[in-house]
Amino acid sequence: MSSLPIFLSTNNLFNAYACVSAFAMLFRSIIKELIPDKLRNYIESKIQHLNPFPCHQITILIEESDGLQKNVFYNATETYLSSIVTPSVGRLKVMKEESEDNLSVVIDKGQELHDAFQGISLKWRSFCTTNARKPDQDEDTSQFFSKYIKEKLQYYELSFHKKHKDKVVSEYLPYIVSRSKAIKQENKAVKIHTLARKFEYRETHEGLWESVTMGHPSSFDTLALDPEMKEDIMQDLNKFVRRKEFYKRVGKAWKRGYLLYGPPGTGKSSLIAAMANYLKFDVYDLELSCVPSDLDLRRVLISIANRSIIVVEDIDCTGDLKRDESNSDLDRFGNKVQKWTLSGLLNFIDGLWSSCGDERVIVFTTNYKDRLDPALLRPGRMDKHIHMSYLTMRAFDVLANNYLGIKDGRHQHEKHFKEIEDLIEKVQVTPAEVAEELMKSDDADESLGGVVKFLQKKYMEVNEAQDETEKKTKIGFGDLTV
Ligand SMILES: Nc1ncnc2c1ncn2[C@@H]1O[C@H](COP(=O)(O)OP(=O)(O)OP(=O)(O)O)[C@@H](O)[C@H]1O
Ligand SMILES: [Mg+2]
């Protein structure tokens, strides 16, 4: 007797609610026609209070497209949701974009996901609706399928308590956009671009650059540099990328120039790769000898994307850097053509053209800083000069860890590390040379022994060279005194 009324009352309750809602809608449309706005708002607010089941929830729809244009916020939502997927989601879809490193996992249609933002509970649901029907007998199948795709609508529903509407719209939704950008950036595969061969012959004005995935494994962890120097470079890069507003305020183009100088094999190119991997910026390897004129140089530099590293390697060897207006060449038809000039390049670094493009890092490398035109070295031209020097003991620790997995060599391999420490300051060896020795064996002791022998040999060579010079000087004096 007692269970029946409860069952009925639940049913009745819903029926009653439906009736009240229908009546409220009808009543609202009548008063809309007949009653002035102010009075109408008042009556409507009273009706809301009369509603026995006030709806506290609000739902936002995020559709994949409006039928014609793609909704970029839908993509942002998809990326964001894939980063907060929990084990409670029963069905997932896996996708991968060509330009990205990682797989992205998105929730499948009909699935729910819960999120929290500044204490607000949010519920997400994924939907996919299709106007499923069979093609008519006389209907062209290709037309049917293109129509079918248009009629397939994917969307997300976001529900939350209506009192949080303002916060969700003004803070949570923009947060999704910025998070999705950051996630895309983290997953992005860094590319290296080189000037297309065709460019040399001026046959094309499009596709100036060709690119491949860089795949260089160098990182700040694997770079054998003194820790303070590493930290300083990383801090400098961090400061640069977050100072958009600062650059705008002080009226400077948002870019940063680095000059890396030092002997071959000290890690200049490795540092560039580490910077690119750290910032997730593409690298544009600018081979200046392929650039026929200042006009082309401008064209090439303008076509470089933002958030990139422009690299000019071995700038001291790049054509006739010191020649300027007289710098001309013959094209394949024998005509005299003006080549790019140093002033053209400098104009792009800090002249009027420098403000084309945002968030760009420009790196010049050289083995011989003293051979560079003073105009390039002038204070303020390249923001940071980084000396890549011969190997120090602290940098060797990084190599030993990279190549042999030795974390604390002074305890594990005390004898060898002591010998290396004694010798390394007395000779000039590059990280590249020592890395070569460390690759010779998988056995740590054998490898370290090889490094010791290599350093001893270098030390003997230094001593012999010194003896030789001293001998020559003595003979010289002898000759003089005779
Ligand atoms: N500082 C370093 N840290 C880690 N590995 C290094 C370092 N320097 C050199 N190496 C190793 O030596 C190889 C050559 O280094 P890299 O090409 O970066 O030198 P470079 O200074 O650019 O030389 P070059 O002046 O000839 O262009 C690298 O592939 C890397 O294996
Ligand atoms: Mg190099």
C-alpha cells in the first residue's frame, strides 16, 4: 500500500512539472504581447519564484562548426579535455596530428567528464548527432555522403550551476583557450627549415623554405656546460618569451640576438638545438651564401614564422661579409647582381625591418670572433655573447652522466675521476673529442681509462710543443750572443 503512492507520486511529479512549465511558457508569451517591458520583467521574476523545480544548471553548447565555418573553440576544447581525461571515462578516441609529437586521447561521444575550476564543478559531455537516413533511390551517393557529413554534428555540452555563469564565461573558457595553446606547443614537433634549392635560381616566390622534423636530441640536460652558464641561458630565454608587454612598452622589437663563439666541437650547434627543443621553436637555418641580394634577404626573413630561431652558422665564413655596396656577383646569365650586404643584414637585426615578426631568436655562430666586422659586435647589436669554451671538469660530469650513466663519478670511479680532474685544466680539449672517447666502450671503467689516456697524450703534446718553443728561443738567444 505504501510503495504504490511513492511510485505514482514520482510520475505525477514530473507530469505536474511539465504542465507548470508549459503553462509558464504560454503565460510568458501572452504577457510579452500585452504588458509593457518593466511590468513584464517584474511578473516574470515572480513566475520564476513560483516554479516548484527551479533549474540551477546552465548548459553551454560548443559545436564543431556553424555549418560553414569551423569553430576553433571546439578544437581548443577537444585539446583541453584530452589533457584532463580520468579513468572514469569509459570510451576514448586516439588521434595524432602530423605536426605533433604525441598522441592525443579524446573522449568519445556520449561520454562524460568532470572538471573543477576555482571551486566550481563543471560537467562535460560529448555528443555526435546524425540525421541518419538511407539515400533515396535516385540520389547520387557522393552527394548523399557530402550531405550526410554536413548533417553530422559534433558538439560538447558544458553544464554548471548558473550562479557561476560570469566566472565560467570570463575566466574558465579563456583558460581553456590558453591551456590548449600551451598543450599544443608542448606536443609540437620542432622543425628545421632550410632555403629551398629553387630559391637560388629565383624560380619561385612561394615555398622559400623546405622543412623536416629536427629530431635533434640535444637538451639543456645533455649539454656539457658549466651549470651557472646553462642556468643563465635558460633564464634569459624564459625572460625573453614572457616579456611581450615589456618589449611593446619600451618600443623594442620582440626578438633576442645571441652570438655563440668558440672553437669547433664545443657545442655551438648543440646549444642551438637545445634552445629550440626547450622553447619548442622551429629553426630556420639561413645559408646566406644562397641569398642573392638584400631584396631577397628581406623576402626570406619576412617569410619566417613567429616563435622561431633564425640561425646563421659560421658568420665569419659567410661570403664577403666585410664588403658592402661593392658586394656584387654575376647571375647565371652573366648579369651583375647586387649581393646581400652586411648593412642589409644589420637592418634586419636592429633597423626598421627588425620589427617584422614577433618572438624571434637570432643566433650567429663563429669559430673566430675576432674576424667579425666590428659593426656586428657593437654593444646592443647581439644581445648576448656566449663563449663556448674547452671542456671543464663540471662539464665533464654531464658527459659522463650522458654517455655512461655515471651520476657521482667521484665516489663510483674515484681514481679515474681524480686523474681526469688533474689533467683537464692543463689541456684544451673539446666536449666533442671527449665524447668520442666516451663512446668507445660501454664499460665505464674502460671508457674512463680511455679518456685518461687521451688527456695524457694531449698533455704530452702540449709539453713537447712548449719544450720546442723554449729550445727555439734559447737558440735565438745563443745566436744573438755569438
Ligand atoms: N657542450 C657540449 N655538450 C654536449 N655535447 C657536445 C658539446 N659540444 C660538443 N658536443 C658533441 O660534439 C658534437 C659536435 O658538437 P657541435 O656540432 O655542437 O659543435 P660546434 O661548436 O657547433 O662545432 P663547429 O664549430 O664545428 O660547428 C655534438 O654532436 C655533440 O655530440
Ligand atoms: Mg656547429
